[in-house]
Amino acid sequence: MRPNIVLFGDSITQESFRSGGWGASLADTYSRKADVVLRGYGGYNTRWALFLLHHLFPLVKLFFTFSGSTKPPVATTIFLGANDAALAGRTSERQHVPVEEYRENLRKIVLESTSFSCLCTFHFIIIVSPQECSPTMLIVLITPPPIDEEGRMDYARETYGEKAMTLPERTNETTGVYAKGCIELAGELGVRSINLWSKMQETDGWQKKYLRDGLHLTAEGNAVVFEEVVKVFKEAWLDASEMPYDFPHHSEIDGKNPEKAFQQKCL
Amino acid sequence: MRPNIVLFGDSITQESFRSGGWGASLADTYSRKADVVLRGYGGYNTRWALFLLHHLFPLVKLFFTFSGSTKPPVATTIFLGANDAALAGRTSERQHVPVEEYRENLRKIVLESTSFSCLCTFHFIIIVSPQECSPTMLIVLITPPPIDEEGRMDYARETYGEKAMTLPERTNETTGVYAKGCIELAGELGVRSINLWSKMQETDGWQKKYLRDGLHLTAEGNAVVFEEVVKVFKEAWLDASEMPYDFPHHSEIDGKNPEKAFQQKCL
């Protein structure tokens, strides 16, 4: 059976199977080699994401599992923070999570998902550090993208007219603080990370090139995420071009004796 | 946990997560409601697809299943025949399967996948007809698309130059015979079907509008498949807009008392 790659995050993950989306591109790249499982929750911050953890990585449901798969993924991307970084006192205050709590929530998410991976691997509950478990599951923390404040304001005016917010609900500077916290935490836990906030800002005109409403990604923005994720996966030996097909390539099947190819590959 | 929708087929299914692909569009439509599982095998005919059946619908692996999910899908699309219809005596003869065998192979695929669904539902092996099982899994047979013979020849010349085939390896007329066989079998078994071969030819200029190389789909061709599949799913009460989210929509979460929304939805 194919391994799973889980994409866990907010709307930027939830939308990632739209045309040109980074999730769909990953699923296409790993076609016949791994299944890409979409777990994107639009509007969620890390505080709310914690409520989902024991459903996504179900420690207690290892057997009799008609309700779903219990095998640990080979890789999980954790792409949260864009909503945590919504400013207190502005229109999206409800989603705001202080940066210290954001880091601690991310830590819990990494530790719980990694423990699930270890549990499935060893069949015992063992208290372990992420490093000890790293061979069983690749975790990639992705920072929120940068914010184009002008783009956010334009979008708000187009959508809400006169009722639009008069001050942006997110700023690039504050989101940068969350991105920094995410990268620091990844270093501390010894898991891989992608600093999307920095990466996108290396390109002139990133505001309109990569962001369609100052926050969510254009097709080109999706391409950046896809390329960065594939790069990290390759560095961690999860290279699609080197992974086996789940069943024989059609060119390996002898038209007159097809069972031979399946006997060799499927036993 | 979310239900699964399995897409089983050949290259037209395997490619369906490319930009604008019908599989990715389905995954996006059912986002947070069902998981779309891609099982496309480029170049495969129904004879070879039979070798995969007990892996895709594993009757004997109901328990202790670290290797994958055993829950039956809520829906499976079976989209095969484009390779079976390759002509004997031409360059793709290796893939050719006579139309009578194509029908019998399709019948086995429907019966085996439906038996799996029933087995999981009742926890016993019960010999049943597809009709008796239909509430547990929706099966949709999709015919191959029409063939643009001129497009196939152009593609061959572009790809192989002077070594290109001099006669098309598939004809629209012959593929139409397979499409007819597929639709008749669906009627006989009482499962739903999409006559893509006929549907596409209702539109003027279908040859270039829907097919990029005389056989595989353009973005517009993908859109036709997506719309037809969604239509059949809706008729069978598998309408994404009426299915519940797996977890609360973010607007339902009280920022000051978030656990309330999760207690209501996740117990």
C-alpha cells in the first residue's frame, strides 16, 4: 500500500487542490507512489487546530478501524500561523493567538503527530523526542506567507464596500514575527522548515505576483510552495523520482504473459 | 473520519490531478467532507486492472491494518476502456482487449469492489448482487472519451518523426463500440454510468476542444468529466453542498470558548 503525505494547515492548505494548487501538484508528482491527504481548515489558528490533533493522529484507535487509516504518514506539512498573526483589536481579532502561544501550540502539534508515528512504528507507547522518531515521519513546518497590506485593504473594499475595515487586520511585520517563531521552533525541535515569509519577499513584486488578496496565493505563489516542499522532501530522501511505483509500469507488462510482472512486483 | 471517493482508471485518471484536472477539482469540491483517493494507472487495460483488484479492495485484510485503510469508499469511479480499444494489428496492439472480454473484466471489477463494500458493511461474507449493495457504495462506470484520429496522427508525427505510425492505433468508431458495451453493462448491473464518448461529441470542435493529443484531455475536457461526475454524484445523494464538514467551520467557533464548537461536532 502507498504511504501517506498529510497536508495540515489553514485555508492556504485547504485551497491547495484548486487549479494550479500546490497540494494537487504534489499529488500529481507522487502519483502512484504516495497518497496526498488534504487536511486544510480555512480560518483555523493553532489554538483551534489542537482540537483536531487526536482525530488526525488517533493514538487510541489503532485497531478495528473501519473508520479510517491508522498507518502513520511518511511526511506531514504543518502550515499554520496566518490566522494566529491576525492583530488583536482589529477586525479578525477572534483568530488572533499571541506569538508565544503560537509557538507552544506548534510544539504540541509536532510532538503529538510524531508520537503517533512512533507509536505505530514500535507498537508501544514510548516517550520520545522528535529526533528519535525522525526516521518514521518527516515533519515540515511552513511559515505563513508575507502580507501585502495594500492588497488586503483593496480586497476588503471590493468585498465589503463602505463597510470595509479601515485598518488592515494583518501586517507584514507582525506576520514576520510569527514566521521567525516558527523557524526557531523547528530548529529547536530538529524538524525541517520552510521560511515562506522570507522566500517570497526575495522576488520583486511579490505582493501581486504571489498573493491574490494580500494573503492567499496566486498560481505562481502556489508554485513557490510546491517547489519548496519538493526540495525539502528530496533533501529528506522522499524523492518521487526515486520511489517505486505501487504496481508495474505498463511498459513492464508482457501482453502475452501479464501475470509475470504482477507476481514480481506485488508479492 | 471522512469517507473516501476512489478514482480507478488509466492515464486519464492518473493525470487528473494536473492543473485543471477533474480529480483535483473533485478533491477541492469535497474538501473537508470526503477524501479523493487517486488510483489511476497509465497504459492499463481492464485485463491488467484485474490484477490490482484485491489490493485496492482487500477482502482479507480487514483487521490489524497498519498497511492502509479498510473502510469501503462511499463512491468509486471506474474509468477504463481507452486502452482496451487500441486496435489489434496496430502499434498499440499489446494493450488491446476484445470488447467481450472488456465487458466481462468490467463486470468482475464492479462485482469485486461491491462485494468489498458489502463485506465491510455487514462484517460477514455475503454473496450479493450489486443492487443489494448499492446503498453502501456508489459505482460510476465512465466510458472512454472519443478519439480524434487526426489528432493521434499529429501527435505521433510530433513525437516520433519519421518513425511515427502510418495508421492510427485507435479509431473513434471502435472506441464507440467499447463505450456502448460499458453503458450496456452498467444498465445490466444496475450501476450508474457516464457516456463520455457521446457527451463530448455533442459539442462542435470536440476534437481539439476536449482532447490535447486525440485521446488525453485538455483542461476543458477535464471540466466535462468533472461536471458529469458531480452531476451523477448529486443524483445519488452524494452532494458536497449537503454533506457535513468534518470539523466546525471557523465561523462557528467562539473565540473565547472554542471547545464548545468542538464538543458539539466531534463527539
